[in-house]
Amino acid sequence: MATRTVDLRSDSVTKPTEAMKAAMAAAEVDDDVLGTDPTAFRLESEVARMLGKEAGLFVPSTTMSNLVSVLVHCDIRGSEAILGDSSHIHIYENGGISTIGGVHPRPVKNNEDGTMDIDLIEAAIRDPRGELVYPTTRLICLESPHGSTGGRCLPVEYIDRVGELAKKHGLKLHIDGARIFNASVALGVPLDRLVQAADSVSACLSKGVGAPVGTVIVGSKTFIAKARRLRKTLGGGMRQLGFICAAALVALQENLGKLENDHKHAKILAEGLNQIKGLRVNVAAVETNIVIFDIVEGLEITAEKLSKLLAEHGVFVMPRGPSRMRMVLHHQISSSDVQYTLSCFQQVFSGLQEENGN
């Protein structure tokens, strides 16, 4: 049995710190469904301020925040949202915008850096003259950092251009910012400037910054008023919400300054993995805290099998396909943990080579 645990499945696996627990115990709370929880209001206002928007709304998850945001912007059933073909909203959120909201997804190919070609986005916008047969395009969705491409960050200039395109055609722009704090740090661009062109943003607090749970949606006061009603419809209204929000406020204070270190750890891990015979990592693509790597073709081991062998050493990773794996760094992973992880990979692959007689 392993005597050490290094959990790299996601940055959502972090445990509350002692400071978070203390803040939760001391939190001033009230009924947030009635709109009177002071700690929830403080968190929502702070995140809205950080992202340069008028108001915020706490929801249990980024999946719900994206769903609420899309449904507010596409408030007529049969509307259409343009989004990346490998985006989280399109692939990993149970098709909620369609099944619950009646919103038609219009996927555009994501490039390796997480962007979509501007001309392809514009080509995907429906011609209003075809309203008799086509859905009506109302929204463009971006994702930054882009999870499926390994945490690549959309440049602020690109987001601005998409925002200009949206305005040109009378559309809204939503950003799935599950790790938007990481993107801001990696790009060296202030949060409010980075999402300036967006009408709404989902800012997850339980990933990069390490809060126990939750996401804040930000946008205009009118948008958030509509989002609040939809949150209630979807069962996301919670009563003494301030207990959770108190921990999130501590997470913002404690952990924003640690994100750069997480990114450095990710780069060190990627470089180390790339030196192991049998693994392939695009080190240049590691911009934030996500490392995606492949088992080289011809090696007789699957990602599932490799994850089980690593688990025997106490290292937990996430298979992303037959030969692809993902690891995510966070504030509770130390430099020592990174080195231990690399040593475990080396042990596993040395053992495989011995089994194969190499």
C-alpha cells in the first residue's frame, strides 16, 4: 500500500484549509433565496468587481452557471448558440442547453490553441432571411482556459475580436471561465480586461483557486436578475449559502497568488514526463495547470492500466482515452509531490521495459 497520496485527477479535489473551515464556522448567514445572505452577497459583489461586471450570482457548479447563462441569452426556445466542437458546454455538460433549454448547439471546430477561426464563427451565424427554416443565432460561447486542449488560454485580442463580431451581428458573448483566474495569471492580463468583451462569464471557484464548491456568474444587473430566477427553476437556490461563500472568499485571498506556482509545477511535470521513454507531451502547450500526455503508439499499455499502476504508488491521474491521460496541478501539490510523481512514472515504465525484455 502506498504511504503517500498525490491526487492529480483535477484541481477540484482540493480539501478546505483550516482558514476556510474557520471562516465557515464564523460566517454571517441568512436566507439567500430571499436575497438576504450577507456573505453570499459579499462574494458575488467581489467576483463581479474583479471581472469588471455589474453583478454576480453564486451557483453550485460551472455546469449550472453555463446552462443558466446560455438560457438567459437564448430565452426563446429554438435559439442557437455557436460554440467549440470540443468545448466543455458541448461535450461534458449532458447536452443541457438542448435537453433543458431547447437551445440548438452550432459547433465550430476548435483549433489546437482552443480558439475557433473568426471567419468560421461568422460563417456559422444564421442568415436572418432563413428564419423560416433555421434556428436563430443569439449567442457565441468561448472557453478559456480551454480544457480539452490542455488549458490553453485565449488571448485578450482574440476575445475582443469575437466580441466585436458578436456586436456586429447583434449577438451576445458568454465565456466559460472555469479556470479564468488561471488564464489571467498565465497571460499577465487583469481579469476585468481579459473578459471586457463578454456579456457574461462563469468563474469557477472550486477549481484553480481551491474553494470547496461553487461558481459565480457575472454580467449586467438585468442579466443577473434573470439568472437568479433560472437558478431557482433549476433547483440551485440554497438557503444559508454564506457558509460556502465564506470559504470561497478565503480561497480568493489565499490562493490567487499561488496560481503562478501551480503553472510552474505543471511545466516541470510536463518536461519530466517528456523525458520518459514511452510518453509524449507537448510541453509548449502547457500554459496553465493542466498537463495532457499520450502513451506512444506500440507500447503495450493502456491509459486505464497505467492509471491503476500509478494508483498503487498513491498517484492518481485521469485517463482521457485509450492512450491519453490528464493531470491537473493545484495549491495542495508541492514541488516534492511533483518529483515523487515523476519517480513513480519512471518506476512504472522501467518495470514495463523489463517485462518486455527491453
